[in-house]
Amino acid sequence: MLRKYSILFISFLLIIACSDDSQGPDTGNNSDNFDRGALLRNVADNIIIPAFKDLHDELILLDGNARGFTQNPNTLSLGQVKTYFYRSYKAWQQVSMFDIGKAEELQFVNHFNIFPVTVADVESNVTSGTYDFNSPNNHDAQGFPAIDYLIFGIGADENAVVAKFTTDSNADGYKKYLTDITKLMVDTISDIIQDWESSYRDEFVASTTNTATSALNKLVNDFIFYYEKRLRANKIGIPAGVFSNTPLPEKVEAFYKKENSKEFALEGLLAVQNFFTGKAFNGTTTGESFKTYLVSLDKASLASDIENQFNLAKTQIETLDDNFFDQVNSNNTEMLKAYDELQKAVVLLKVDMLQAFNVSVDFVDADGD
């Protein structure tokens, strides 16, 4: 009952926020004196591009080892695929929020991490040998979730997995499907990096006006969308049953290697925290960021509240079992507490921060929060 009242209260706050800004954001230059260009330069040069390059390097290794495995399937070569699958999937958590530019054009999230995987679609594609990864019907049959199934879930143990790629009647189909997926992932990230390093980086940094299509406004929305939907809802809320009548533990991320689910959630939250504070990827320096933007607007207390709430959410997630499937089944109350701590930051971001930046929400909110 308390959760229902909380949801109603938050919805009321959002309605008020929308009604107070019925004219939408200023369509010209910012009325504040903050240097948006400096923020965009910092996140492009020190966070976004380096994070995409790191993922690309890991994917190259994943693709190479996947090809080595399909050429000589055995438990040793399978183990190598598993190693680089884990490293790539973890690196993915650092770029998932950057659905902008070429990434948005290519709908890169659909090629990487729509979970849970639909096993029936994977098996049908393997059997037929023909499939279109751009089709919405295959969004949940590719990327990391599909690889997760192919290297962990397709057999009861490693020998059974290897048998699928050697003696099974569809062995060639499994081999082709695995390497088709990894190649597409490499190609997609390569295209994104090339776009950033050719013309998009300069376009992005120069796009400082306060309009619905400006880089800063889209970046703010992408950040909030990632936090609210892909982190809070997908990784925690949906498996915990927040949006359904019962818990749905089978919908955890990395279902066939469930002990990674907590680590990936924490990595996603870390990406959020570092981005908010402008911390360089794999570095210790910080630059202009959403935090410094808020401080420049005399909203230092809001910036502090957001950081504190992120830390409270992190602390609660750290108490959970490494395996979210087991956590939901054994003590879902603690999972719901993690969701609640994440949820508390939504109002701070989606109402208070957006109002401070004079930015409107550009995505449809349909999950009842």
C-alpha cells in the first residue's frame, strides 16, 4: 500500500512539473552563464569516446575467441569465450546510456542488450540459418543475452555446450549464429567510434542551444532514461515484480550466468555516478558535468542530494546476493529496497534537475512510476 501511495505522489509531482513548464524550454541560447560547450567537451573526450573504445577493444577479443572456438570447439576455447564475454558485457555497462548520434541511428541497444533472451527465436534462427538482426522480432535474440544462452545455457555443463557446436545436427548453425552476433557487435561499435572521431564529436560539442534536439538536452534525457529504465527498472524493478503481480526472477540480466547480475547492476550505477560528476573514464580527473552545472545554478544542495542518493542505492545493492535470481527467490524484500533507493533519485533527476536545466522530458513514461 505504501508503494502505491509513493507512486501516486511522484506522479503528482511530475504533473506539477509539466504544468509549470507548459511553454517548454527556451528555444534560444541558455539564459544562464554556464559553459555547456565545456561540459560537452569533457564528456565526449574524457568519458564517451574512451568508453566506446574500451568496449571495442574487448569486443575484438570476444569476436576473435568466438571464431577460435567455432573452428576448434573444446572446453578450453569455450573458457576463453566466456572470459571475454564477461569483460565485454561489463564494458557495455559503461556505454549503454550514450544512445546518441550514430548509436541512436543504429539503435545499438537493440543489438546488444535486450533481455531476457527469447530462446525459441534463437533456436529458430539457428535452424533456419537466415535472420535479420535489424528486425524487431530479433531484438531479443542477439547481443549479450543470446551469447549468454549459447555459451552457458545451451547445455547442462561445458561438455554439453561443446557438443552443441560439434556433434549436434545444428552445430554449423550454432557456430554461424555465434560469430554473426559478435561480428555485428564489433561492426556496430566501430561505426559509432568512427562517427564520433570524424564529424560528430565537433557537432556534439557545438550543440549548446537549449532546444529539444540539442546535444546537451538529448544527453540529459538519455542519462535519465538509462537510470530510470535500463538500470532501475530492467535490472532491479522488473525481476523484483515492481511492475507485475508477482516477482519475475527469470528476467534478471545475464540469466544463464546469474552470478554476474549484481556486478553488472553496480557497474551501471558506477557509470551513472561517474558521468554525473564528470569523472574521466579509467581516470581520476573530473571536468564540467551535470554536477558542476547544478552548482553554477546555485543548486549545490541538489547536486549533493543526488550524489548521496546514488550512494545509498549503491550501499543497498551491495547487500544483495551476487545472483539476483537467487535474491528474488530467497528474499525479495531486500531487492525491493534496492529498487526503492534507486527510485528516490528519479524525482531528484526527473523533476528537480530538469527544472534547474530548463529541459523537458523527451521520452514516454509508461511504467507507472
